[in-house]
Amino acid sequence: MKNMKKKLVSFLLTYFLLIGFLCLPAIVQAQRGKPKRAKVCGDPTKTCKTSVDFEAHDLPFEVPENVFISETERFYAIVLKSFRITDAECETKFVSENERLETQELFPNNKVFASRCPDPGNLFYEPIDWHVRFMAVYAGRTKAEATKMLTKVKATKKFSNAYIKQLYSGFNGT
């Protein structure tokens, strides 16, 4: 009976150590929390602390050195213009840089950005179908900021179909 108790104690000790060892990665990850999402640089008049050279039409965000895959925090944008494309039009049909720059002049403190093909190294914007090209203006981190920005956009009388959209952006540079 005494030998059986020792075997049971030994078994239970081994069992709990094994369970603890197998659960350790999940416990460590839970303590670290969710991966930090990158901060969007929505004001083009301010410097963006990033290691990435973004294209002029991109909405930049803070990317630390040696990071090849990154996603932003959620943010609000006002979609000013959008249209569908076919697969064959991916490289040729998008909002022109001249149009984006003209629109940027209307909103000097809010970045106007436009989507392109979701090729490796290019930014993606979610949740937007990749067959949709758009031009938008950064509208802030809260719905209240976005509502104020929508009012400014509508006051220009240039974008009658403008609407608020919550997005996040990112890239896979590998």
C-alpha cells in the first residue's frame, strides 16, 4: 500500500509538471498581452517615427527597425471616392497622385491616402475588398473625431458620397 501511494504521488507530480510545462508558452503569451499595433501617423505636417519609406499615397505608421510584418491600430477614415476594378486593372486603375495631392490641399492636417494593388511590400487596408480602389482622408481614432471630419468633408461640396469607415492597415515586407 505504501509503495502504491509513492507511485501515485510520483505520477501526480509528473502529470502536473508536464501540464505546467505544456501550458507555459500560453501563460507567457497571455502575460505579454496582444502584440502592439502600430500607431498611425495621420497628420502629414508632423514627423512620423518609422523605419519604413512609405509611398506618397500611403497612410504612414510607426514601424520599428527590423520589423517586416506590421499592422496598425484601428482608425477612422472618410472614404472620399471608391470604385471596383478587375484583376487585369490592378496595376493600371487607381486614384492618380495628382488627384490625391489636390485633395490633400483641402485637408492639410489630415493625411489623404489612396489604395493600390495588394502586392507584397504594398500596404493593405482592411476590411476592404481588394477589388476596390479608394481615396480617403484620415479622420482620427474615435467615432467623434470621424464625425467632425465628415462634416468638414461635406462642407467642401466635392465628395457628396463620402462616408466614415473604420480601418486598419499593414504590410508584409517579407
